[in-house]
Amino acid sequence: MPYQHIQFELAGSGVALVTVNRPDKLNALSRGVVEELGQAASQIAEDPAIRAAILTGAGEKAFVAGADINELAAFSPVEARSYALRGQQVFRKLETLGKPVVAAVNGYALGGGLELAMACTVRFAAENAKLGQPEVKLGLIPGYGGTQRLPRLVGYGRALEMLLAGEPVTAAEAWRIGLVNAVTPQAELLPYCRAWLDKVLANAPLALRMAMEAVDVGLSAGLEEGLRFEAAAFGVCAASEDRQEGTRAFLEKRRAVFAGK
Ligand code: COA
């Protein structure tokens, strides 16, 4: 699929590398970028050869420095609402596509950039990364899920601190508060993401999908529904060939080889 604003590469390992590619604008999210991220999410979800993805920004300075402020400056209220809804839809698609998506936060992740990273399954950050929701400095609030996902990740006290002051946190602070899962030197960020995915992808694909879905259902719907979903998903996994292979391999003291069935 030809892309203009992002790069989409697929390695032999089945891990897609999606790079937001506007380095001269610090990879700001124009509408074109958001649409292409939506197409990339569909491609990742639908192509059986793709088992996981890494999302990053071009250059060494920014992951994504926010929504494109040139576009934000020109919106009518009605346009702004549909712009927010569209971005929310694309990010939700990315969040629920059923395969792990790792955010490799290689620099500034501000505004829509942090919202994009938070819609990923996990976030690993380079030491130079700065993460924040500065929208209030522009007379706005986050529109791509920041007010919802930030408190879920870091708790509402810290989330409000970041949302109201609009000041970014360093990678080290982001790690301390649970906003990112690990911090690495810039040059080691992509190898770190790939190594983590190697471990994840050695596990049963259906179990990975069900674990992510159970977490998502529980966080969206609440404990009771989440527990019910967990039990049903546990049953689905128990019916899989991979469950037979996984338990048998353990008992036979060998490594499981999963077929994704
Ligand atoms: N939208 C549009 N353009 C952006 C942008 C954004 N969110 N963030 C950066 N850019 C552009 C700059 O306008 C500049 O373009 P120019 O060279 O044509 O003037 C280019 O990217 C480089 O940015 P610059 O500000 O010169 O880099 P810097 O190192 O001095 O500062 C930041 C980096 C990230 C601190 C600064 O760019 C910034 O504050 N960006 C906006 C962050 C923001 O508020 N995001 C939330 C939007 S909701």
C-alpha cells in the first residue's frame, strides 16, 4: 500500500515498522498522517504475515510533536469536533487491532504524540524523550483520548498535574510514574523493542490476543464484565491447539511451537 506521510516496512520476523515521516515538522500529526495511520492499523490487523508492529517517528528529535498546529489554528468548532472523533476512532482501532503495537518514543511525544503512544500496547522511550499534554497552553484540551488514557496509565492525580500544567516530563520521570515501560539509550531503542517482541511472539498468538482483549474489556466496562469476559476468553484459549501444545510441551520439558490455532 503506498503511503505519503508514513513509512511502512515489514521485516521477515513479521514485525511491521511504522514511521511517522515528517521530520521537518517534528512528525506533527496532520490529517493526512492520521488517515494513513488508520490504513496502517487495518493493514496490520488484516495481514496474517504481520504479527506485531513498532510505531516510531522519523529523525532523532521527535516521536510525534503533537497534532499539526497549523490545522488546529484554522478549525471551526464543528470541524474540530469531527477532527477529534476521527482521530479517536483511528487510535482506538490501533489500540484494539489484536496484535501488540509497541510505541518506540524516540524524542518529543507531545499532545497527539503522547495520545498516539498511549493508544499503543506498551511504550519504550529513548533517554532524550519528553512526554506531555501541552494543549491547555494553546487554549485546547487533548482531543485524541489524552484525558481518558493518561489517568488510566498514571492515576488521576498525576494525570491532572500533567494535563493542567501542560509541562512535559522527562523519559526518566515518565518511567517512574508508569507512563513508559522502559527507557533506553536512543541507539538501542529499536533493538530493545524488537527484543521485547521476540519474547512476546514466542507465545501463543490467540492467548496474546485474548489477554489484550480481556484487559481492554475490563478497563472499559468494569470489573464484573471484565471477569466474565476473562472466563469466556480462558475457555476459548482452552479450546485451542496452542493450549494442547503449550501444556504438552511443558510436561515433555521442551519448548512449545505454536501454530496460532
Ligand atoms: N504542529 C505543527 N508544526 C510543528 C509542531 C506541531 N505540533 N511541532 C513542531 N512543529 C514545527 C515547527 O513549527 C518548526 O517548523 P518550521 O521549521 O517550519 O518553523 C519545526 O517543526 C521544528 O520545530 P521547532 O519549534 O523549531 O523545534 P524546537 O526544537 O525549537 O522545539 C518543540 C521543539 C517540540 C518544543 C516545539 O516544536 C513545540 O513546542 N511544538 C509544539 C508542541 C505542542 O504544543 N504540541 C501539541 C499540539 S496539540
